[in-house]
Amino acid sequence: MASVTASRRDSPVIVLAATGTFGLLLGWATYGLHGTTPVLDRLTNSTSTWIIWTAAAGALIRGRRLAVWGGALMMLATCGGYYAASALGGTFGSGALGTAAVWSVAGLIGGPLLGWAGWTVRRGRGDLRPVAGAVVAMVVLGEGGWLGLGLRYWGEAVAFLTAGVLLTALLTVYLARTGARRYWLCAALAPVGGLAFYLAEKAILNGLLTSV
């Protein structure tokens, strides 16, 4: 009976339905919490918020391929939930459709990567585990760089960079405690990945968002 129950929980339909539902709720919540407090406004108006939850979803899914598909669905559903709430809230302006399209494409690219990263950190084998950990942490570090160097929001930048350093340390310790080979690669690669994420956000994503 226990094995039957477990297999039902691992059913692709159930897993993807749960992931999509959570993504919709996350998108709705991030819109609804805008402007409530300065801290929540920054946290909900953040790329990292969506991406970290996508990695967490990947870590909870048992199958690697399903985690990748779940990551894509999670990001699309989150984007859909956010802009659906925006439309119902009367703030979906003429330029919002193009912005939603850009974020959807970004989600289709980043969602599978973060779903894979979350799965690999928890369930993977070999040297890819610390690399996957660096992928998760680099998002927070990269956004901290963008907030400071790109937008000049230095207070928020320090907070995100501090959170990124702590996340990197926690992931590195977790990998070490679970016997990952070359666990130190997580700490070594996360800053490099953070710089790459910042440059990509500056050169590609920001350019697309300002053109729509």
C-alpha cells in the first residue's frame, strides 16, 4: 500500500499539476505583496524569488527529467500568475504583454536549468553536484551585482550579496556533509556564475525589457 501511494505521488501528472499550481500561487503572491513593506516589495520584485523556489521544487521532485520539465512549468506558471493578478488588479498596461513575453522566454530558459540544479544538488552524483549548487547561488549573487552596479540600489545590493554568500556557504556545507566530491567547487564557482548572471542580465534581459 505504501509503495502504491508513493508511486501516485510521483506520477508526472500529479507532480506537474502541483508544481504548476504552486507557481501560479507564487506569481499571484509576488504581485499582491508589492508595496506592502519595503522588504517585501524588494523580495517580491526579484528574479531570485522565483528562481530559488524553482530550484526548491526541483529538489523535491524524484525524477531528473521530471524536475527539468517541472522547472520550466514552474517559471511559466509563476509568470502567468503574476500577470493574471496584474490584469485583475488593473495594472496590466499596453507594454505589459511584451514584458510578460520576455519573462516567459527567460523562464523557459532558466526554469529547466534551475529545476535540474535543485534536483542535482539533492539527488545527483559526481562533480555536477557542486556545479549545480553554484548555479543556484549565482542567481542571488548576480542579482545583488545588478542592484548595485546596474541600478545603484546599494542597500538592497548589500542585502542580496550577503544572502548570496550565506546561501553559497550553506550549500557548500550541505554538499560536504552529504559526501559530494569536490564540494568546494560550489564556493569557487558561485561568484564566477554570479558575475556571468549579472552580465547576462545587463546585456540581454535588461535590453529586451527596455525595448518592449
